[in-house]
Amino acid sequence: MDFSGETGAEQAARIAELNDRYRHHGATSVLTGALQDPQAGSLALVSSFGAESVVLLHLISIIDRKTPVLFIDTQMLFPETLVYQQELSERLGLESVHLIRASAQSLAHEDPDDTLHQFDTDACCDLRKARPLQQALSGYDGWITGRKRFQGSTRAALEFFEADGPTRIKVNPLAHWAPEDIRAYMDENRLPRHPLVARGYPSIGCAPCTSPVAPGEDPRAGRWRGQDKTECGIHFVNGKAVRKGVNA
């Protein structure tokens, strides 16, 4: 279906219908349905290949390995993340993994010496992550995320389907999962953890802006430590990119 001419009211009605249809379904059923439901349109999974990413990636490998998987390489990721991405993609047999990067021209113009993150993290995230993702998503009607209700008060009422600005939707199959559900799924399916998790990184982003987390700290305390920032800007609320107050 073509949703390009859809009004805001029509988008809201379509999302409400999708949520009503799948309200009492589990994660696997929601993901399977979304990938096949004409009302959801064409979808891609956006994955950081981070601490909990393996759950959705494993589900995709079971449901449809040809599902497009978009991996944003900011070119400032930990080497361990890059190795994990390659090994996990091969192990799960994912057939359509796309590496997303900022253009060489943009990097040369806006961050020629790779120091932008030192004095403007928002601009760095926008350059290396948000804009490349928006461009990559231009060919899709929506994208699949790993967002969950337990990740913060702003997500306490997170639905399976939500708007992503005026043109796309987001699908959150794990919205109702708790931390113990994530751990149990990994254990039951013997899924490999990101190697940095065992070294004190429960939330993993770019190397310059991610630090280990001490026992008792919030799992995302190591992201942009010391800054009033908890979001890279790839998620939208009310049509605007969110940079704080919502966990990535």
C-alpha cells in the first residue's frame, strides 16, 4: 500500500487499528504480523547490535531472514561491536544486513578531524547516526525497534505501533518485555552476548561517549556521562527528534 499521501489523522487511525488488532499478541506474533500486514507497509529492522539486540535479530532469523536489517556504523563504534555484528549476522543467517554510514563528503565538511563529539555531541550524533538513518529509511514505511516500557517513564505506555514523525511508523514488538524476559530468552536460545556486557557495559554506543557502569547505577549511566543527554536523536516524539529524556 502507498501511504505517501496519508494525513496525520489517517496515520493515527491506521496505528490505532494496528494496535487494536495485535493488542493481546506476544512479541513473536506482533513481529510476524507486522512483517506481513499491508497496514504496516514495508519495514526494516534497525539494530545497533548492542547489549540486547540479539533478541530481535534472533526473532527475525526465525520469522524471515530476508528482512532488511539496518546497522548504523558511526565509524566510532567499539571494535568489539563491529566483530559482534559480523559474527552474529553469520551465525543467525541474516540475508539482508545493510551497513549505514554518513557520507565521506559530510564527514569531511562537518567533522574533518573526528573531534566533533568532544564539543558538540548532538551535532555528532546527528551527522553520524540520525541523518544517515533517516536517509536509509526513506524507502520504507516504517521500522522495527527494540524499545521497551521498562526503559523509562516516557515509555511506560509504549504501544506495539506508534508514529515516527508524519511519514512513518515504528513497531515495538518487545514493548511489554521486562529485563528478566530478555535474559530468559537469551539463555533459553543460547544466544551470544555482546562481549562488552561482561566488562561493565550494559548499554553500548560509540566508544568516545560510552563508559562502564558501576553496580547500582542506571544501565544507561555510561552513555554521555556527565551530560544532560540520553538520546542520540533517531527517535521522534511529536515530529521532533528527541535528544534527552528518552533512552535509546
